[in-house]
Amino acid sequence: MNSLILRAGTRILVGLLLVFSVFMLLRGHNEPGGGFIGGLLGATAFIVYGISAGTAAARTALRVRPSSLAMVGVGIALFAGILPAFFGDGFFTGQWAFLGEPTGPDDKGLPVSSVLVFDIGVYLVVMGAVSGLAFALEEEV
């Protein structure tokens, strides 16, 4: 598409969509959101950019093949599922680690969980699959 308004608006919109997708990813394991909706928002950013600048430019901006992104995401999600086995727990049992120094009597530090690692894997799978599908459909037209 050769619209100056669309190209100018896309530059702002893509950045906002990517930041919001990461926000949804990080807030998801405690509140509504998570890897799936974050991945959809991230893929939407690249799809909008692909409509504005072309599929080749969107693939270049993504920097990684969408199928590779999805495969890495599956590996990360599988790692999050297998991780509890090293601690003697069942498959996909949530594991928590606390990073940093406690700041108060009830504080243990910054909590990091295997649930977040799983959400990151889902984020990459959804972003890779949806953007790859959209790029393939756009190239057909």
C-alpha cells in the first residue's frame, strides 16, 4: 500500500503494539493476559507493518524467520514443563525463584516463575505462527 498517512501512523502504532504485547505477556500469569494475547498483539504489530511497508520489509524487521521463532517458543515451553522434574515435582508444576535482596520482613525478592518461562514460550509460538501465516497470505495477494 502506498499511503503516506498509513506509513507515518504505522511507525507509532507498531511501537505501541510491541510495548503493549510485552506488558500483556508480563502481567499474564497473575492477571488476565499472558503469552497468547501478548503473542497476538506482537504479531499484529508486524502484520500492520507488513501491510504498510510490504511483506519483505516486515520479514526484515522481524529479523528471524517466523517458523524458527515458533520452534524456539515450543522448546522454551517444553523446558518450562520439564524443569520441575529436576526438583522432584510433576510435569508443569510451577517453580518459583526469588532474585535480589529482600527489602522488608515479608519480601523475599523479585519472584521469577516457570509459569513466566512457559508464557514466554507461548508468546513466541503464537507470534511466529500468526505472523508466518499472515506473511504467507499477504504474499499470495
